Amino acid sequence: MLSNFHTHTYRCKHAFGTEEDYVLSAVRSGLSQLGFSDHAPFPDQDFGYRMDYSELQDYLDTIDSLNNKYQSSIRLFKGLEIEYHPEYTDYYRQLLEEKGLDYLALGEHIYHSRSGELKNIFFAESTDDVMDYAENICKGLETGLFRFVAHPDLLFINDLPIDENTEAACSMIIECASKNHVILEYNANGYRREKHLYPDGLRHPYPHPFFWNKVAKTDIQVIVGSDCHTPEQLYDNSVESARESALQLGLKLTDSLFY
Ligand SMILES: [Zn+2]
Ligand SMILES: [Zn+2]
């Protein structure tokens, strides 16, 4: 079965296409399940690169009505890609229980550092930052609120050497996912980003084999996610490359979050 559970829309202000554009692209590519996971708003804080809170209800209503309209071709799911901040635990529950979301994907971009400062993993300055990032993910997974971790190896986007902190951070994320039975996402969007010369060589920023070779030694379930920001990307060559690499790495792939 073909599916995708990491899909953005125009609402996050850095992706293109309406929900219906993505449904049509998914149907054309032969997908039977499509989950929307646009960048989630927080009710009282704007961390940037995400939909406004005022858009949330329309996003959910739109997916519901498209699910009816296209029910003979595809099954749609309502999700959000969202960071874990402990002070928003009630909000995550409200999204799942009152707003009727089918799932939350933990997409950690903005996180709390050990000094209490909010930092962005795209701009980690040291592997201490990377450790803090992993700890935040771990705490999030322990809540049981998240169905999968989006790009759990996003930390490799930084121009940092791979050291004992990197090793510990990767192990921490993998052990937490395993203990809490959370799926890890093998993210195709990393293949859309250009190769760059990092301290460990020329490569895409992620997915990184350093992380995934460790995952391959566990029973953790892995899902390939498109992380598409245009309808054309939904099932493109990057998704095919990601799927092939994931199989070569010996990862235990699952097709769906919902059976
Ligand atoms: Zn995005
Ligand atoms: Zn995403």
C-alpha cells in the first residue's frame, strides 16, 4: 500500500498548494492513505514557519470535507507536525481529544536548551545543543502523545563533527522511541536538500546512515515520509530514493500509521 503521513499545505506560509491539490496528487500517484501534517500553530505563541492558530479549524474542516468527497479513492487523516514543549501538554491533548486529530508527529525544530533558552536545531552551535535537542525529543516521546518522530536525525543538518555527544544523542532518541513504541520517520525531504561538505564528508543533511544503522539493529518501525512542500513532491524521485535507501539499510518499514 502506498501512503504518506508527512504533508504540508500553503497554510504554513512556506509550502504551496491547497489540501485538495495534495489529495489529487496522491490519487494520481496511487496512494490509498494520505495524512496531513502541516506545521502546527500554538494558541498564544508564534514560533514562525507555521499556520496561524486562526487557520486551524478551517484546515481540519477542509480535510474532513475532502475525505467525504474522495472517499472512494483515498482515506485522509488529520495530523499536525509539532514541537514538544512541556507547558503545552494540555494543548496536545485538546488537539487529539477535542479537535479530533488522528495523530501528532513530533517535528522538533524549536527546543529548550539546558540554559532554558529557546533554540532552533537548524542553528546548533555545538554538540551540547544536539544533546539538549535529543533530551527534548525523549521527554516528548515519554508522554505517549506522538505517533511518529519526523526526521529524528535532523541534528545532522549542522556543520558539526560527529563526537561522543552526537553518539549519545542518537542513542537516546533511538532508545526512547523503542521504549515508547514510537515510529521513526525516514524523511525524503533531506534528499531534496543539496549535498554539502560536512566535517564527515559530502552528503545530504539527512537522513544520515550514522543514525539509521543504529535503528536497523532494533525492532523500531520506520515509515518513509515525503515531507512535501509542493503537491508535485508528494511522491517524487526523492521519496523513491528514500524508500530504496531505507530498504538497503535493513529498516523495518511500515506502510501506515493506521490499519
Ligand atoms: Zn516545512
Ligand atoms: Zn515537515
